[in-house]
Amino acid sequence: MIQQDFRIVTGPIRQGAIPVHIYNEGLVVFLYDEASEERIRDADPEIIWGASPEAFEDRATQELLASGELLIYGLHGDGGVDVEVVVGAPLLEKELSWGKWYPPETGYLSLPSGRLCVHSYNTLPMGDNDDDPPDEGAIVQVPPGTYRVILYRKDWDRMEEAGTVSFDEAQEAGIDVYGQGRVDEVILLTPAQKIPASTTNILFRDCLEADD
């Protein structure tokens, strides 16, 4: 009953979706293939040390993003990274109709090993953490290949206002809405032929450039 009544909270958005929950105290999420980890670490891009206008303009950062070896996205607030990863066609209207969403944003990833790493600054095995992060990230196994990435983000405020979902009711039903019971975003991977030359791979950048 909980899964049916509160599917927009708990997921899955689609059969086969893989949930990911990692600890986070910042505003940046990193996506890359495990096979690219050493290359990213050796390139030492500014973005692995912190998000800033200087980091976004850093040449090593831009090259990794443009090549599809790295994708980053901003969060609207700090807190856990709670997502589900889906491989396949973009979400259908009937799948989206369960809730309300921010406009989706798109990037590209090269995943030659099919081992998609999902990290926050707390779990990233480079930068300030060197190779010993205080918290554990996640690896999601998908078919190796090149992918178009569509990031769908749920708009909880609009859903609360519209009466679509109530966190209080979900909690009363036994869902840990302020922990790993909630899924905030869907990372949709659609097979692509190649990575466009125009790829920037910083999604929801406005979240990272907002005034303090």
C-alpha cells in the first residue's frame, strides 16, 4: 500500500530503477565512470576542490566535462543525495504525472566500463579527501556505452502546495522522508551515438551560482 500511495516519494519511477543514497553536506553531485577515476584525479581539475566561478572556468575542469568523462549538477539545498538511476527512454507523461517537477536538464556521459560512480564532496575519492573519503559513494552498474543524461528533479514545494503529497502523511505511513525513504531525483540514461561538441555537463548550474 505504501509503495502505491506514495510512489512519488519512495519510487521506483519505473521498473528496474536503481536507488542510490549517499551522504552529502554540499551542493554538488559528481557522475563519472569508474574507469575514468584515475584520469580525473591525475588531471586535478579545480572542481574536485570546490565549486566556484574559477572552478567552472578551469581548463582541466572544462575538458573533462566536455569530453563526457565527468558530469556535475547542483542541488537546491544541502542534504543527502537521494536518486534513482534509470536506463532507457525518457520518462513518459504518465510517469511524470505522479508529481510536479523542475524542468529537466541534459548532459552526456561516457561510461566505457558501465560502472557509474555517484559522489558528493563527502564521498569523492580525490580533492580534499585524497583517496580516503570520510563517507562512501555509490557505483551503479549499467551497460557500457555513451549516454545522454536527463536529470529529473521533483519539486516538493509545489507538490505540497497542490496537495499532491504530504511528508507528514508519508511519515505517518512509515516512510523515512528525511532519510533514505525519499527519492528526490531521477538520473535517466539514454544510449547516444556520440557526445556533442557543445556539451558543458554542468546541470542546475544556477543552484551553484546563487547569491549567498
